[in-house]
Amino acid sequence: MKPRLASEWLHSCAGCEIALVDLGEGLLELLARVEIVHFPLLMDQKYAGRAGEGDGPELPAADLGLVSGGVASEEQRAILLAMRRSCRTLIALGTCATHGGIPALANERSQAAVRAGVFADCGPAPAEAPACLERVYAVDEVVRPDLCVPGCPPRPEAIAAAILAVLDDELPATPAKSVCETCPARREGRAATRSARRFLDNAEYDPDEDLTRMRCLLEQGLLCMGPVTAGGCGGSGPPLCVQVRVPCRGCYGPVRPGSNPLLDLMNGLAGQGVDRRSVVDRRSLLRFCGAHGLLRPVAGPR
Amino acid sequence: MPRTVTIEPVTRIEGHARIRIRLDESGAVDDARVEITSLRGFEQFVIGRPAEELPRIVSRICGVCPWMHHLAAARAVDGCFAVEPPPAGRLLRELCLVLAHIPDKLLHFFFLAAPDFVLGPDCDLRVRNIIGLARQEPELAAQVARLRRLGQDMLARLGGKAVHPVAAVVGGFSRPLGRDERRQLQADAARLLDFALFALDFARERVLEQCAAADQPGRVRTGFLGTVDEHGNLRLGSGRLRLMRPDGTSCDFAATDYGLHLREHSDPWSLAKTVYADSWGEGLSLDPDAPRGVYRVNTLARLNVCDRIATPRAQAELAAFRARFGRPAQATLLHHWARMIELVYAAERVGELLADDRLLDRDVRTPAAPRAGRGVGHVEAPRGTLIHDYATDERGCITRANLIVGTTHNVAAMNLSVRDAATRLIRDGACDEAIQNRIEMALRAYDP
């Protein structure tokens, strides 16, 4: 019997699922190895039971479950609990699931305030819509996943490798390198400026020369999250954003589990003599990892 | 006894929704609604962020069409900071935009919609999907997967990442295109065009005639909104908005003036707002017999509002489409037909853009300085007209953001279409799996 696969998406954008589809022919090979029992993007199985009622939806038993997105409503929580109940091995797929992702930027306010703000110009917030939780949670704040595959989105090959490893009863090694450690840009060991520049003009580089000749973007004075961000986005190649000469914003989450990338980066910059006040909106350095209590409501206007 | 049928989740669509159908004592449909069940609140949590960061934040609104949000945002921030990208920056952005339509249309048509037609709407749900399709048509499925991946790879080469790109920046693009890179892109684009033409032929033979049947579920009569250039040609990048009434008369306006024509409204049961044509002066009504203020966006709307398409093969297809279905064409499932014509246009347009030598210019970005301002960025996303409207303070940080996405424009029409489908398909309260799927098909047509 083929292993059974289930997939669900929560507080997310579908980018992780698109990354899976981006495997191309590899997707068809992968799908042929499994029996899909639940996958709303690709298949027509419905919930037994309602997501927002009673014990929540019932999902068919599966050997492997993929869940993308964080958790921000009672319904999403119920779906995640149902996935955990029904899946032998559960993979938290993508940075929203592992660290909250971009939607957890909303954690600087309460979910209720976000909702009220969105509908402020056209009437009251929808009263009959699914009830929101007080903030956006990562998957591991609600249930224990067996494996975390970060990335916004993760590389298609990394998703496939994780799925295949589980099917073959192994757990894949998680990369421990930072984006910087995978970046070939030229470093001189000191910052060129005392302030962090906003990305309002392109970096300095010769487009005819490869990345090894370009000076490190952070040393050029551009804010780059490379030192504190988990690497692997470029596979065995350079980081993807740097390939198009754009600084990293941290989409794979912190390189050290449980760390605070905002503090780590600001400390690093201070060590280089960079003035912390030159970084506008410092809290948005946590833009991919606002779950786990890292982003919290602040008093007064931002 | 009155009861409610809930279809949850709506499947083979690119997002989160459910359909709720209320039946009266006799088992006839009393009402039907599409409920959007997720809200992330981008308009709120971008407030206070440095505006130049927005193209990389709002892309996460949609993993299916991240390029459209990325590019609309870049355009809006250009407006806030009053910068104009150099020609190469502008062309690189349009190239990415048009190219990004191609993998999306292949995904929607073959992976999500085609199983309903090629395998049949009543086919066993364990088979009625891309895997069932791949089993029946292995060579075709492999080719679709391969060519779709090629399109995504081309986007990744241009923009760093296919999903959640980073290369469109305030003032232009982050890097110039090399001559060798262009040569490779041209070779790849030729393959995409060949496949687009093949896909249209395949669709015509196997799918589109089923969409053309006059009395299909999901019927609704609405106006349309899309984008045209100064000559009335179809545009996917920014241009002038054209709002067409159900009778075919229309009015053009600049995207910055959208607030004079469109108005947002909220309902207690859905986390998506509804937008209606305020400038028609008739308000909003979802009365199925006499809807008011309702217009549609997406592929069918774009083909209805444009006078012509500026690329030859797509124009020939448009002329034939129009001769057969009139203008504006109203049948909901014709979205699929229009989608395949637009696929051909996108492939032709990518070739045109790649042939433009200005694309290779080294000057791709105009430096920007933070300032207080307002900017409206707009593009045509697969789902329809996408509007990003930002205001900034003197530090160049966001003070207000209003986003109208394709789905929101279509909420009113999707509700009407689903209600029509439910009313005509449900008899004496019977709503089995096959009927539920046929109701979902009326919604699926509006997906990218």
C-alpha cells in the first residue's frame, strides 16, 4: 500500500504549495509514490464535520502531513489539531508555519485591532466570520511537528527531500549555516559606513563580474539579515536574493533556534560601530519570525 | 425544515473559501454565499514600515501571484517617492509581469480546472484531479509540468525567486539583464509560445466547447473592469482602467481615480470586502434577478473591455471569440476560454519585450529619496485588476494602505454565480457530491 499524504494550509499565501508544484515533473513522480487523502489545492476531499464547530473537522488518517501557514483563527487551530491527530508524521512547511512569517507582523497589534482597522472604512468588522485568536502563532506553539522546513517559500527540492526522507523513514539533516556562510560576496571585515542605508538605490557592483567580486552588501552599508538568518535558500549556490544583488531580509528565519535576530543583528552592527538609530523600523527585522512572542503589541502609536 | 448545505473547503482553487447554501422547507435554494475564511490584515500591519520595503512584504499576500503584488507595490512606492524608473527598469518589470501570467494560467487550466472537463464533472473525486489527468494523459501532464517549471525558472533567473521575488525595487529593477541571459530567455520564450498555441488547440478540442454551452450553471449578467493602453489594446501592466456596463458602454479612467468609481462594502459573514461600481449611481444589490453595481474582473473581463489585442495570434483568437459570443460575453465558464487566449497573448508579448534592445540598458534604477506622498500602483493579476494605494510620511514610512485585489472585485459576482448554480442544480434538497462539484465549478472559473 502506498503511504498516505495529507496537506493543509492555514494562515498562509499558497506559496509553499506553489513551490511544491514547481518541482515540475518531479511533482508527478512524487505524487505517484503516495496516495493523497486530503489536499485542498489539488484534490476534492471535503471536511467531515465543520472546521468551526464541535471538535472541528475530521481528516482521514495519513502517514505524512504537510501543513503551511501560522495559526490565527479558531478554525485554523481546529484544522491544525485535526491534522496532528490524523497524521503519523507532521511537517511544518514554510516560515509562516515555523516562525509566523510575514502575517505575524500583525502581532504588533491584537488580531481584533487588525480586523477592526481593515474594515474601518466600510463598516463594522464581520461579526459572523471565523473568530480570531489574540495573535498569530507558529505551528509548534499549538502542536508538536515532527519536522520543520522553513523558507518563504522553501526550495522545491528541499520540500521533496523532506517528503522523501519521511517516506523512507529517515529525518533529513537541517542545515546549520547562516546566509552569510553561503554567500560568496567579498568581505573586508569592516563596515564602509557608520550608518545603515535604506535600499533606495542599487548596491555597488559591476554586472559583468560575478558575485565573488561584489563587496558584501552589509559592508556596503545596506541592511542585510544574512548574518542572523538560516541559509540554504540557494541550495548549493549563492543566496537567492544576493544573486540579484538584493540584501537578505531573513525569510528562512533565525539561524540559531530560539534566538532573536533583531538583537543579534543590532549587536553585530554595534560591534562594527554602526549607529543603531540609523535603522528605521527596527522591529521589522523580525518580519519573518513574529510568532513565539517575538513581536508583541506596543503601547501608543508605532 | 430549512437546512444549510456547506461545501467546505472549496477545493481546486488557489485560496481559502467555503460555500454555504440555505434551503427552505421545500428543499429549494433560499440563498447561497461564498465565505472567505481568512484575513491577514496586510493593510494594517504595513503601516509604519519604510515604503521601499513593501514590494517584499506584500508579495506574501499571494503565493500564486506574488509578482503582481510585488510589481503593483513597486509602482505605488514610485508614486509615493515621485521617481520614474528608466526605460530598462520599466521593461524588465513588464517582462516579469507578463511572464508570470504564463505558469499561473498553465497551473489553473491544467492542474485545477481541466479535470472537471477532460475527466468530467461527475467523475469519482479520487480521480477528478491532476493525478487522474496524468494517468489518462501522461505525456500531456509531463509536458505541462515541464513547461510550467520552465516559466518559473525564467522568473527566478530574472527576479531571484519565482515565488516571492525581490528584484523590483522603488525606482526600477535591482540589476540589468545581460546579453547572454536574454538569448537564453528568448529561446525559452519560444518554447512557451509553442506550448501556449498547442494548449489552446488542446483546450478548444477537449474543454472549451463545454464552456460555451449557453445554459450553464453560474449565469450572471454584470459589467466588467480591466486595463487598456491609450489605443484601447489589452494591457496586463499598468494602463488605463476601463469600466464597462452590462450593456457594453464604458468609461476609462486613471488608476489613481479608482475611488471615484469603485466603492468597498463589507458583509457580516465574509472576511473579504465586496467592491461595486459606485459611479453607476445604482448602489449594490445581489438580487439575482436584478443585480445592481456588480462588475467582474479576470480574463473574461479583460477580453471584454479591450478593443483589440496588439499581438497577431491572440487578436485572431479574440476576433473569433467575439464573433461567436458577442461583446461583452457573459457566460461564466467562458473565463476558461478567455484564459487560453490570454495565455497566447502573454507568450507573444514576452517575445516582443525580449526583442526590445532597451531591455539591455545598464541603467535600471532611478535613486529615490523618502518623502511624504501618495502612490497608486496597478497591474492586471491573473484573478483581475489589482490596485495598491499607499500614502507615506516625510520619513517615507507608510501611513495608509488600501489594497483592492482581484478576488474582492469578483466577490459580488461569485456570490451571484454560486447562487444561480445552486438554484438550478439542487432539486428537492438533493445536493450530492457531483452537484456540489458543479456548483464549485461556477466559482473555480473565477480563480486565476
